Amino acid sequence: MSLTGIFLILFLIVHVGLNACIWANDGGEMFNKAAHFMGANVVPRILEIGLFAGFLLHIIQGFALEFQNRAKRKQGYAVAMGNKGSKWYSRSMGLLGTLILLFLIMHIAHFWVPSRITGLPEAAYNPNHHDLFSEMVKVFEGNLLVVILYVLGCISLAWHLLHGFQSAFRTLGLTNHKYIGMISALGTGFSIIVPLAFAMMPISFYAGWV
């Protein structure tokens, strides 16, 4: 779980950086060029296979751990400790992970399937590039329900990362009393900034900011 979690964290950094190109306000040219680079070169395509494998492993391991934990203690504590023992989001990783899985399925249907399977229109500046930016406009512009679902997915991701980020490093033994504060602060910042950036993307299309 820790290794696949850290791998997916690295993916989020790349993904949010690439998607941030939408804010160049150039009609999507920079974003489409970046998306074309990721889709047309061998190394990113190989990494894409690894990414799907990482997602599958993380999801399967997550559900397996959730079921194991529930099976080992079928009866709850007589007195619930609440947040005194652990934060609610650390006790709800299974639920948050399930919500993120549902969000991921929707996200793949909206963008990966058209990009890789059903096809996208050509970009105006280069007929060899897919116009993925226009697909984002089509998905988000005027579709308040879809925007709300994406924002909720990003909120679930933020809570999931708030525990998962520092937990991954703890599990691998990469923290100690000297560095735990730094890891926790870094994890908190990452858990807020990255999901917030992702959430602002559909909002930006809906609001007409891009």
C-alpha cells in the first residue's frame, strides 16, 4: 500500500502540473501540446501501463486490508474514542477510497476513453494533436452536476491524502522524531494544494475563466 501510494502521489504531481496548463489562456494550445507529449511518446505510454497497475494494486490491497481489519474485530469498542484515538479520515480510508474509485471511473470515461479509444477532434493549431482541451470544455461548461461531482471527488482525495501521505512514509520507516514534523507538514500542504488545484479546474471551465 505504501509503495503504490507513493507512486500514485508522484503521478498526481505530474498530472496536476500538466493540467495546470489550461490556465495559460491560449485556447488550450499549451495543454494540448503537453497532453500530446504524454500520449505520443514511448516512455509515458509505458508508465501509463504501470499507472493502471499501480491503481489496481492499490485498490485491491486497500479493500483487502479493509476486510481483514473488519474480520479481526467484528465487535466495536464499548466506548468509542473518536478523534482521541485517531482522526475520522484515518478510520474512513476504505470509504474515501471507494468514493475516489467511483470518481476515477467517471474521470476515465470522460477523458481517457475518448482520448485512447473513441477518438477526439483534431487541434486547430496542429491536425496531429488531439483537442483534449475542447473535450474538457464539453464536459464541464454548463454541466453543474458534473462539476459538483468532480469537486466532491477532489474533497475525498484531500481527506484520503491527509492520512495516506504521511502514513506511507511511516509504514516504510522513512520517518523519525527528527523528520516526522516535516513529513506531516509536507503531507498536509500536499493534501490541500493538489486537490484544490484539481477542484479549481472544472470550476474554471464552468465559470468561464479559461
